[in-house]
Amino acid sequence: LFSIVSSSDGTCDQFLETFHQTADVLEVKLRSQDSKERRELSLQHAQQRRDALDKEKNPAAVYQLLMLLMYFHATGDVLHAPGKSLMLVVDNLQKVSPPEIVEDAMSCGLVVREYLTAVVKKDEARVSTLEAQLNSLLPPLVEMSLSHFDSSPPAKINRIPSLVASESPAPVSSSPSSSSSSSK
């Protein structure tokens, strides 16, 4: 077992290979989710994000939740992406979302980036100004996006990908995850 675990170099593919080998050694039986379970889980996850979006007050967190919801609705894929990767998500949305929503999302994302920089630098005056700007930009974007979601069903849900963000910008990629349940 130690040789299996120590051979992993940290990539997702290596993890999955190691995970399955480890399960075999431990005699744990794994089964894949069926499409109904996968769809239910994806829709439940999206609903939880939508509920969180309704409650969230931090403009940067609102933006992050909204971009992840937009990605889910446009592609049918659940995406986990840190804030620093959201502009890559918006770039991918350009291919599948209405241009007016994407343009607003892009400009709002630039303001969010400035806002977070001001927060880190503890520039209270700039934070206040940018927060007011975001409070005027975000509600129409949220409303426009959610009304677009409500008028059309989400894309076909066929997998649950994840985004592994690196420090340097890279294209957003989603890879199928073997979401498995275990039983003894």
C-alpha cells in the first residue's frame, strides 16, 4: 500500500489511479454513480449555490457564486473554482452564454479584482467606492443571469468536473471525476 501511495506525483490522473489501486488492496468495492444520481447531485449542488447567492452580502463572494452558477447552467458541469480563476470561467462562458451577460460579467469581474486588491491593501476609501460600484453592478447582473437561467433549462449534466487552479493563468478545463461511493 505504501508503494502505491508514494508513487503518486500529485496529478488528478495519478490520484485517481492510486485511489483505485488502494481500493483494490483494501478490498473496498467501488461503483460509479448512475446518471440519475449524478443529475440529482448536480441540481442539488446548484440549488445550494443559488440559496447561498441569495444570502451572501460580500460582493466578491456574490460574483464567485454567480459565475459558478452561470457555468453550471451553460454547460451542465459543476465547477469548483477559486476566485482567482473566475476570469477564466468567464472566458469559457463567452462560447455558450448570451454576449450581454458575458460582457457585464467580465466588467464586473474587473471591478471585483480591484475591490479585492483594495481590501488587501487596506485602502478603506477605495474599498468603499468599489463596494458601492459593485452594489450597483451586481444586482442587475444577478437578475439578468437568473432570469436567463429560469427561461432555459441547464445543459445536459453528464459529469462532475473540477478545476485545479495553478498560480499562472491556464485555460479552464474540466475533467470527469470518478465520484464513487464505497461499500464494504
